[in-house]
Amino acid sequence: MAAARATLEDIRFQPQAKVAERWPSLLVIAGIYARDKYQCRYCGEKVILTPVMRLVARLFSDVFLDRSRLSGQWGP
Ligand SMILES: [Zn+2]
């Protein structure tokens, strides 16, 4: 039994410690949006800061669905 345990300990699955996602500060993000004139650098589509979208979603929750609340995800 001890030998079996020792063998299993050797091949035991070690879950990776989850690395917390790191985002720049809101001030930095807002500066980037302003720098890029609130347009996607790749396709030119208009972009809106996520906190602004959240605010709009909260103020107009009857007409604007806040998807982040459904999925529990943060992001665009
Ligand atoms: Zn784009």
C-alpha cells in the first residue's frame, strides 16, 4: 500500500495555480480610448469604455441588456 501511494504521489496531477488576470488601471484604459479617438485600431468601429456601457445599461436596463451581468464576465 505504501509503495502504491509513493508511485501515485510521483504521477499525481498538480493543478496549476490560477494566475489572476491583470488589467491596467481605468485611468490608463481611458487614456488609450481617448488616444484612439474611441475607435477600434483594427477595424475602425466605434468603441465605448466598459464602465460607460455598464452605466448606460444600468440607467436604461429596460432597453439595454448588460450581457456582463448574465455571464459574470468582465470585458467588452
Ligand atoms: Zn475592431
